[in-house]
Amino acid sequence: MQKMWRYMVALLLFIVADCHPHNGFIGTSFEVIIHNENQTELSFKRKWNASQSNQPPLNIDKRFNYMVVSDERQRLMPTDVDRNKGQVLGYKEAVLLTNPTNPDLKGEVDDKYFYSNDDKDGKVYGWISTTNPPLGFWMINPSNEYRIGGPLKQDLTTHVGPTVLTVFCSTHYAGEDLAIKFQQEEAWKKVIGPVFVYLNSNAAAKANPSILWNDAKKRMNQEVASWPYEFALSKDYIKSNQRGTVRGQLFVNDRQVFFTYEIILNMFISKQNVAASNAYIGLGPPGEAGSWQRENKVRNGATIWEIGIPDRTAAEFFIPNPPSQFKVHKYKNNSESKFRQYGLWEQYGVLYPKNDLVYNVGTSNYSKDWFYAQVTRKIGNKTYEGTSWKVIFNLANVNIGSNYTLQLALAAAHEADLHVHVNDEKIQEPHFSTGHIGGSNAIARHGIHGLYWLYSIGIQGKLLVKGTNTIFLVQSSGLSPFEGVMYDYIRFEGPHQ
Ligand SMILES: *[C@@H]1O[C@H](CO)[C@@H](O)[C@H](O)[C@H]1NC(C)=O
Ligand SMILES: *[C@@H]1O[C@H](CO)[C@@H](O)[C@H](O)[C@H]1NC(C)=O
Ligand SMILES: *[C@@H]1O[C@H](CO)[C@@H](O)[C@H](O)[C@H]1NC(C)=O
Ligand SMILES: *[C@@H]1O[C@H](CO)[C@@H](O)[C@H](O)[C@H]1NC(C)=O
Ligand SMILES: *[C@@H]1O[C@H](CO)[C@@H](O)[C@H](O)[C@H]1NC(C)=O
Ligand SMILES: *[C@@H]1O[C@H](CO)[C@@H](O)[C@H](O)[C@H]1NC(C)=O
């Protein structure tokens, strides 16, 4: 128990030292709330002091070398020294390992954002020391209730150091929209955690680190089942006997078409309720509803065509291999890390050196022909330009007196300005403009989504023609390689009914 206590303190400082904003927190006073053979609860307090140093006063003995983020993403890691000897790429977090201690890693890029997770998938991760005896050090987040942004919020988990984080609030993959803003003198209080730190050991793990990982996952499931914890003594912490329960069933009733998370069944006229089996259900306070309410797709008319899957990510689109000078780390299974690679944005200009992407409804296939992000194109060495994509489709007839709808769902936006033109790219005024949107940095951070944006764009029938029509998607902002949008899903709907 004494040993565990020290680990907890060290970890706590670890966490806070890497917390955003990156200046560290050091408790200036602490109090033992309870300490017995079963439990220790400490209270660290600090009043803000502008002149305090940035460094946590810790000596740390680092021995962990094998990192696990998921079943797939687990590996021997480079070290801080390897990074220091490497070459910094397009931003300081991405380093090309030019002379690592472990020669197998030479040519790989190290970037802590490779190891990000959606919060829903980030319930356990950590490190294994393969020295004797093999030891696992795990962060278990048994609940997401105290983290901002919902189940699809992404954040850092573990990275070179060895570093273990549990990030409660950050603007990562979201931007300023998720920064907590305060009015002058506004009082605010929030209980964060508790999180669970788990240490395990097994002699056989030297040859097979998965033994410790599988045990940690088992422990995670146990901790999830015992949430909310009863032991925390802080009066601000809401225990299970102070919480209510809501029970019920959620069905979807869509008179035109129904779809589930993965399967789209078009042209299916349903009078029956359909179980919303892949939905997330959340409870919010009365009044202003959260961003989830924007996902209120009332369908205006029958689907004429669609591109992608409405799941808030761009994972179903074409994801290129990274530039050949960067070695791809070989995991046991590389499917989960397809998009977590450095430099994918540069591949757009390689595939489309002069002419931008053209998508022909009917003959194109979004898995192959729709690049996962509408990024900028590099011209010369340092300049970038916006890009203009075309969606070409055929209409057998047009009801010129009716209104059609373009449902445009973005999985991410970064410093973008997306204009929509209908059949006329040249006219100055776009049919629709998003305005300047997004600060998720999801392109540079290898997220396959950031914050979600939904636009329902009305298109009058008189703007369409019988025969070939073109919708132009013009991302006009072109200042950096990381600007642009990721599409989630696009649907063109027939006349209102
Ligand atoms: C510690 O836990 C044991 C086993 O549950 C229990 O018998 C004991 O009373 C506990 N000690 C304290 C101080 O709560
Ligand atoms: C603030 O920090 C400075 C530098 O560490 C220290 O000299 C000073 O006493 C601190 N002030 C308070 C109120 O703790
Ligand atoms: C690889 O990962 C994918 C996605 O998680 C999974 O469906 C597949 O079964 C895995 N393949 C192997 C060989 O583990
Ligand atoms: C689209 O491309 C993917 C990936 O190559 C392929 O698996 C799928 O069958 C294609 N779909 C159609 C309708 O051709
Ligand atoms: C681009 O950079 C290369 C290598 O640094 C240099 O040789 C070339 O002149 C540059 N081209 C332009 C157009 O600036
Ligand atoms: C179509 O949309 C326009 C512009 O929003 C509106 O003025 C018009 O009434 C709509 N027409 C129909 C038939 O709904």
C-alpha cells in the first residue's frame, strides 16, 4: 500500500505536469483526508502564483519501454533521447527518428498524436516494463462523465517519456469551441475523476506483454462496473445513492428511410419502429441542449444520392499511404492506424497535382475516389492554395418549382472556408458559404474527425437542369498544409414533401 501511495503521487504530478496549458501545477499545501490500510485520499491545494516555476520537483526512474493504447496499437517505444537526436518535421511534436537506440525504429516518425483515442475507446492504456520482473502501469478511466465533449471527443493517452495522461478537458481535435470560458467573477466548480491507477506483474510477461494488457482490460471492465465509486469523501462527489436512474428504450421512426450506424438501407419505406441499437444516449440538463441536438436530421425529401456513411468520421473514405520517406510502424494489425500517419495531407497534391478531385455519382466509389480530407495543395516550396472539388450527377427530370436539399455533414474543419456552388463555379457569390470555421487541427493531429458540423442547404429546383449537374465544393482558404475539411457524409435530397 505504501508503494502504491507513492506511485499515485508521482502519477498525479505526471498528469498535471502535462496538462493543458503546459505549465504544470504544483500543490503548495496538502492534507491527508483519510489514510488507513485500505485507502488513502489526499487533497492537494494551490493558490495561483504567477511567478512559480514550470517544472514538477520530481526525480523519476523511467523503465517502461513497451506501450499499449489498444489491442492493435502496442509497441516498443523510442525514448526522449531518440527524439532529441531526431529531425523535427512540420511541427515540433513530429520527429523523424534518424538515429534511435533501437535501429528497428530508424526512419519512423514519432508523434504523440499517433496515440490519441476517442474518449469512448480510452478507458485503459499504459506501459509495460519488460525488465525483471515485468510490470504493468495502467491508467483506467472508468467513466467519461467528467470529461468534456462526449464519447467522440479525442485526446492524448500515452507517449514517449514514458508518459501516461488522463486528460479531462482540452481543445485537442476541437479548437476554441471546447475551451472553457469564464465571465469576470464567475464561480465554477467541477469534480474530476477519480481515475484508477493499476499496477500488475507477471513473470511470463517478459516474453508476452499481452498477458499484462489482457489483465489490465479485465480490471478496467471491473472498474467500469463499479462506477460510481463509493470511497471518495469529497462532499462535491456525487455517490450512487445521490444519483437517479433513467430506463427506457430508444426507437427510430423514419417514414422514408431508416439507417443504422453502419448500414444504410435506402428506399425502404418503414412504418415500424427500428431499434436504435448503435446509438449513444446521454442525459443533459433542461434548457439549452448540447451539440448533439444539431444532429436532428429531419429528412426533407427522398435520397437522390449520397456519399459516405453518417457516422461523424471520415474513416470510410480513401486514406493514402504516407510519403515513402517515412517508415510505417508495423503493428500486429495495422487497420486501426491507417489514418494515424505523418504527412497524409501531402498525398493529396501527389494524387491530384493539377486538377482537383472529381466525383461522379454512379460510377465513383467513395472508398477509393473520395480523399479523406479536402486539404490545400502545395505550390512551390512554401505556398499553398485552396482546392475545388466537383460532384457530378445526373437528373432524369427536375421539378423547377420545388426545393431540393444538400445535407452537408463535416467530420472536421480547420481554418476552413467552404463555399458551395451549384452548376456555376464562376459566379462570384457562392450559393452557400460556411464562413471561416474550425480549429480542430484534426488534419495535422491524425484524427479522422474533429468537431462535427452539419449544414442543410436548400437548393431551388430552378438552379438544377435535366441531365448533368455539378456541385462545386470550394475550400478557398490556403495558408497552411493543415487547413481544410473532412467530410462525414453528403446527401442530396429530392423535393420537399
Ligand atoms: C479494510 O478492509 C477490510 C476488508 O474489507 C476490513 O475488514 C477492514 O475493517 C478495513 N479497515 C478499515 C480501517 O476500514
Ligand atoms: C510565489 O512563487 C514565488 C517563486 O517561487 C515565491 O517566492 C513566492 O513566495 C510565492 N508566493 C506565494 C504567495 O506563495
Ligand atoms: C484487425 O483489426 C480489425 C479492426 O479492429 C478487426 O476487425 C480485425 O479482426 C483485426 N484482425 C486481426 C487479424 O486481428
Ligand atoms: C468500393 O471500393 C471498395 C474498396 O476498394 C470495395 O471494397 C467495394 O466493393 C467497392 N464498392 C463498389 C460498389 O464497387
Ligand atoms: C525549393 O527548395 C529547394 C530545396 O531546398 C530549392 O533547391 C528550390 O530552389 C526551391 N524552389 C523554389 C521555387 O523556391
Ligand atoms: C423554396 O425556397 C425558397 C427560398 O428559401 C422559398 O422562398 C420558397 O418558398 C421555397 N419554395 C417551396 C416550393 O418550398
